[in-house]
Amino acid sequence: MSPSIIAGEKENYEDKIKKAEREGVELIHLDVMDGRFVPNSTFLADTIKKLRPVTTLPFDAHLMIEKPIDHIDEYIDARCDIITVHAEACTEKEFAVIQERCLAAGISPGIAINPKTDVPKWLYPYLPDLDIVIVMSVNPGFAGQKFIPETLPKMVAVNKELREHGFKGYIEADGGIDATTLQPVYDAGARIFVAGSAVYGNSDIHSAVIHLRHKAAVTLEKRLLEHSTKLGIRADWMKARKNILIPYASELAIEEELNAIK
């Protein structure tokens, strides 16, 4: 879970980070917009640098800016843990420099693609050292947009294409992620979920994060059950994980199977 702190009511970024941290999220998502690459603008590297002492959680910086090559050192200096730039905003040569600088600083490099952008073929040689690929499920620039359903088959295809060319990192889903879209996005291959309005647009952040985690857990358990069935170990698998499966039994439609286990 990587909550985006630009979402929800206008409030202190420090408070938003601390609230999310208390709920045990794994990352803090920082949407950096320059008002040129996208029409909206948010904070830049100087704000991130000031926020860095607030938490030990990794900072997941998504740079929606023109010419990220000219600013990459600022975000490295701000001690971001993940820095993702847009494929539309850099050339192969520029991305090679960005990735090299990130890796040298111990930072995970990432690249993002818009809903209508294909994976650039020039990216293939860099995939083995790439940690994050963001597949945008909305058009970047504004928080609170509706999820674009057509990005689901694209995410499946992108995940397959990346793996075939040596990618070992994570697919990150960004845009319109909530309790209704998290499960299909998980099934499409995403493992990092940028939830903005679904977290900060809720008056009860605690319940919002629990709900999102529950949806991810149900999807994971469903996949594991399907895999155990293919392997012919379904009964043994369910017996070993009975206590874990109980909270999800109704949604997985396995209540009778669990009750039959001695």
C-alpha cells in the first residue's frame, strides 16, 4: 500500500504521513507535478526534503515533470527511496543516466507509462536493474479520477512483456485504486497499490486501509487455492492454512470445505 498524500482534504502533509504510518502502510506515495508535463502542480524536491524526517517509511516519488534528467539529483538529495520518471518525459540516453544515478545512490529506479503509452522498446536493456514500473490507470495530473477499465488488459500484457525481457521488479498501479478496483488490478499483475482518495478521502483512514488490505488478501488466497488445486494439494493446503483462510472463507466460497477439515 502506497497512499498518495495529495489526495483528500487539504491538510498538513506531515499529518497525512503519520496517519498512514500508524495504519502500517508500506510506502508513502509522493506525486510530484510541475504544471508543465501535467496541467496541475504540487510540491517539489524541497518539500520532500523537509518531510523526510517525519517517517522512516520509504518515499515512493512519482515525478510527473518535464526533463527529469535536469532534476534527478534534487530528488536523490531529498532522500527518496524510489524515484519513478515518465517514459514520455525522457529519451533512452536520459533514462540510462537517471537509472545509473539512482542505483549509485542506493535508490530504486522506476519508470511510468500513461494509459495510451506502450512500453518503449529501448527500455528492454534496462529492465533487469529496474525495480518499479507504474502502469497508470488514469491520465496523470489530477487526484480523484475514475479508474480506466481498459488499462486492465494492458497491465496484463505489459507485465507479460516485461517479464519476458528480464524484469524482476514490481508493477505499481496508480489511479482510481479503491476497494472495487484493487482485486482486478491485483489479478492483472500489480503488487504496489497507490491509493489516494480511497485512503485520505475517507473520514476513517483505519477502516479504509483495513478494507484495502482485506481485498488484496482475498485475491491472494484465491490465487493460492487455485494453484494448490492444480498441484493436487488443495486439501492439505487448506488444512495447513485453515486459521488464515477463515476470515476470507465466505468470499472464497470455501466455508463447507473448511468446516469439513478435521
